[in-house]
Amino acid sequence: MKKLYFLLFFIPMVLFSQDDLLEDLEAEAIVDKTVIAAFKGLKIVNFESTKLASEKDLFFIVAHRFGTVKNGFDDFFGLDNAVTQLKFIYGLNEWLNVGVARSSFQKKYGMHLKYRLVAQEMEGFPVTIVGYNLMTINSSLEKDNYANLEFSDRLTYVTQVLISKKMSEDLSLLVAPTYVHENLATRSRVIQSDGTTLNYDENANQFAMGIGGRYKLTKRWSINADYGIHLNRNENSSFKNPLSVGVDIETGGHVFQMHFTNAQAMFEDGFIVQGQGDWGEGDFFFGFNISRVF
């Protein structure tokens, strides 16, 4: 009988203790309200997205741009004039990426940092903000053309603030205020009707605004687009603002991107400053990006 009294006294204490423990655990639990998967690719098309490689993930990216389709069969719709970029990106942690790349366009090398400053949250902060810094080295410049050429003249710097918002499960939008500094300013060569050539140099400090978005069509397909508005381009420049449209195809371990763009260059200073094609004249390029994560 004493044992029965003891159990009747002890069981309620255990039950109350369990309730108190559950309340403590619930109070200490952190609910992750971070909005994820605004973009599946590290790039929208040309512009960077706010997606980062995860900690210890290594991305290998092959980006390819054929020549202009404008010439038709003369160069097989650009097949004879293709350029390629190879890039490695590593996630040092969940908010910081480093990357190196080499492009056959102007034989450029690039190094970049990409870092998340704040993430969009459900019922919290409304957008994701990511910083992006790039330095490129133009190894195609020759002293025969630039008598006083120094190594510093080969360098160009890009700083971007990438701001995205996942509007719904299907739609994500991005804006990208951009600053480009060229130690050796881009030069436009304009041929006059009489055959003479005039040179116009860009400002060493240039500003642009990138806009882009992704709309998910199915679980694995999306349509993407981005556009760069050069805010202080020389009014006599022969270059155009970059407009790009394409699709993303997610296939397990990698994302395959196919697109059309009027800028053949793939580094930011290239496609923002030196977009040479004109969509209105059928002067644009077909390209694709393939990324693989290890």
C-alpha cells in the first residue's frame, strides 16, 4: 500500500516536470524564417544572383558565348567566334564565397568575393542583400599599342550591391547598383561616313544599375532575364546596355543555363561597359553556363 501511495504521488510530479521541460525547450527553440531559393543559379544570366555556394562547396562553372548570330552561315551563326570562361567558386562559410576565373575574351583573369550581408525573412527583413567585389586583369593589352603600358593599367575593379526579393514561390526580382573603375578607360572607335575614325574614352569611374528576375515555370525550369543600365556612358560610345534572356534547367547536381544576350563578355566590367550587340539589328549571342558542385 505504501508503494501505491508513492506512485500516485510521484507520477504527477513526473508529468509536470515533463511539461516544464517541453516549455523550456520550446522557449529556447530558434525558428529559422530565412527565405531560401530565390535563385537556383549563382547568376541570373549575366548579373550575379544573391545565391551563394554553401560552406565547403566547390563550384566549377563553364560559361560559353558563341559569336553574333547576325552573320548567319558565314561563321555558322557565331560558332567560329566563340569565347569561354572557366570559373571556380568556393564557399568558405555560409555567407562568404571566393572565386577565380579566366575568360578567353580579352584573355582576362578575375578574382572575386561574394558575401551575404542580410537574408530575407518571412515576417521579417524584406530583402536579401549581398555584396560582390571583382578585380580583373586584362592580359591582352600589348605595349605595341600602349607605349607607356604598366601592369596597373590592366586592372579593373567592380563593386556591386545585390538586392533581391522572393515575391512568391515562382517569382524573384533583383536590383544591382554597380560601380566600375577602369585604370585604362574603355575606348570606343566610331567610323565616320568619310572613313575617318574618332576615338571616345569612357570615364574611369562608371556607374550602372542592373535589374533582373526569375520566374519558375516548373519544379526544374525557370525563365530568367537581366538588363544593365549604364548611367554615365559617353554619349558617343558605340557600346550598348546589356540585355539577356534565358532559361535555367536544374538537373540534380548542377544547373544548366541557356540564353541569348547582346554582350559576349562574361566579367561584369565587360558586359556592362562593352556590350557590343544591338538586339534591334539581330546582333546578339547565344550562350550557356554549366555549373557543377563538389
